[in-house]
Amino acid sequence: MGVDTATGLTYAFALVLAPLGLAWNLLAAAVATVAGIWICGESARRLGVHDHPAIVWDEVAGMMIAMLAAPDAWWGAPAAFVLFRIFDIAKPWPIREIDHGMGGGAGIMLDDVLAGLFAALGLLLIGYVT
């Protein structure tokens, strides 16, 4: 499964979770993030490569975080997807430094968690100015 496929499936999963409310969605994102530290670290260890392209759980957690701030409008969820992918690919400061500087499962997870947070902040900013 590729990164865009994992992000797209998470997008669909987040849309299913959305009616449960912010608290449940926040809990799901937190569980995905904490579990992902072990999942990604163990996967990297077994594959013998740090942040191997086959490891996509970090994308799942990051997208779930971005979706937390998606407005309840027709453009909200697609904007979360696009912003998350932009921040995940471009890796602006401090995401790039964390991506290159940390090892293990936390290092694999943290750059995508930050990309999700940046996307969420972008969505909140868009909501504020519109």
C-alpha cells in the first residue's frame, strides 16, 4: 500500500468517524499516534530500513490529526487531505529536521504528526479568515 492510498483510506475512515464528535476522533488520533510509535519502529526493525516506503502507519496518524480540524463544509475534508500531503511532502522547518534527526518509531511518526498539526493549523486559519 502506498502513501497516497494509506492517506486516502484514512481520509475515508475519518469521514466515518466524524459524526462521533471531536472527543472520539481525538482519542482515535491519539491511539493511532501512540500505537504507531511501536508499529513503525518494529516495522523498520524487521525491514532493516528506517522509514521504509512500505511503512504507512505514520501517514494514517498524521491524516487523522489533520482531519480533526476539517470544517463541516464540502471543502473541509478535501482541504485537510491536500494540506496534509503538502506539508508531508514539502517538510518545512521543523518537520525536515525532525525527519532527519530522530530515529526509531518516534522519528518515523513525528514528522507526519507535525505535518498533520500544520495542516490542522492551516485549516483553522482558513476557517478564521473565511
